[in-house]
Amino acid sequence: MLKTRIKRRTAVAERAAGRLTDIQASIVALGDDDLLDLADIFARDTHTVLWELASAEMRKRNLSL
């Protein structure tokens, strides 16, 4: 039972890590205008993970809102 639970949790964690990698790759693949649009959508009072990913990519490209 414990081995099954560990395997299941490992599989869930691997899928989550894979999705995060896919999201990051999608953000990197955006053109400058689309990246700025994404950052603008998520630039609210509370910063989200998507805002932080978009913001990091904007810093790499030397872009600002």
C-alpha cells in the first residue's frame, strides 16, 4: 500500500513538473507583444505565478510594461 501511494505521488509530482516546464516553454516562445499582453493581464494587486514567469522573461528581453 505504501509503495503504491509513493508511486502515485511521484507520478503526480512528475506530471506537475512537466506541466510547469510546458508553461514556461510557452511563455518563452511568445512574441514580445504577446508577452507584454500576458504580463498586463496578470499584473494586478496580487502577483501570481504566471505574472512572475512573464516578468522574468520580460527582464531577460529587457521589456517593460
